[in-house]
Amino acid sequence: MKKILFVLFIFLSSCSPSEDNKKTDKTSNNAIEVSGDIKRIIIGNENAKIVIIAYESLTCSHCANFHKDVYPSLKKDFIDTGLVKIEFRHFPLDIAALNASKISLCKQDQSLEILEKLYSNQQAWIKGKEIEEVNNNLKEFLKNAGFDIDFEKCINNKEIEDFVLNDRIEGAKNFKINATPTIIINNEKFEKSLNYKNLKKSLEK
């Protein structure tokens, strides 16, 4: 664990627009990849020919913009039609993002809902000069949003922490990721400016 945390601190940076034991549980349009008791959200047709991996940090404003400005159209045109499936992976850029990622994985039946709520209301909980202040804001936000979460238990869960940090380590190792959001399409990094027009053109090819 100390080694993993050291790696996290080595790679900490600001977000920029340029900047094993697994099984599958099929639930309507959502395939949920399971590692132990921790589930990774995969939205879309399990057999889709196009697979997108989105590496994100919950404190990154560009990631929030992706969920606001790009993902809805992507979902409507490509995911809901069965052409694409998308997997959300964690690439926390700071301790606040790490804690938020752990929170998003605590309520397995609400993980996507929590993720979307944290992005759509990002400015409501990332405020604070010290991590304790950010944590308090995050805890209060989740309570006001109606999520019944044991906050301290979640952020102190070492299994979830390892899961999140390993996402980051593997992303950096396999795809040379150093900024968020980074989109991987069928194991190839999407290098263009991340807007829906550019993404759509790449997917249509």
C-alpha cells in the first residue's frame, strides 16, 4: 500500500484538456465487471464492437465537462443504440479525487448515480484549502443528495483504495496517461481535442 500511495503522489498533477478474478453481471444495458466485491461500471451492449475506456479524476473540471457536454450525446447516439460500451476508470489527480472515487464505489447499486452526481455538482463539494475541509464538504453534499453512505468506512476501505490506485497505475503504464479525461477507443488513445464532434468522427470511422 505504501508503494502504491508513493506512486500516486509522484504522478499528482493538475487536470488539463490535453492534459484478478473477474466476472460479469449482466443487468439490462449495464454490464458490471467485478473484482472481488468491487464492481466497475460498464455501460452499454456487452458485445459492442467499440469499447471506450474513460480515465477520469473526480476533481477535474474537464472531466465534469465531459459528463455534461459529451457523454449525453455519446450515450444517445452510440451507447443506447448498441454500437459502443463505455467503462469508467479512476485516475485521481489528488487526494480529494481519490476519496471521492472510493465513495463512488461504496454503494455498488448506485455507483453510476453517485459518479454522475459528483460530476454535475462538482463545485459544491471540492471547496476547501485542506483535505479535511473538502472531506467535510463531500460528506455534507452526499447527505444532502440523499445517499446513505458510511463516509469514514468508505474512505478508509483499503480494498477499494487499492482498486482505485491500481486503475491509475495501469492507466499510466499501459496508455502513458498523464492528464484527465483520457479516452481510449479499442485500446488506442484518443488524441484529438475532446469534444463530441471529434469523438463522433472517430467512432464513425
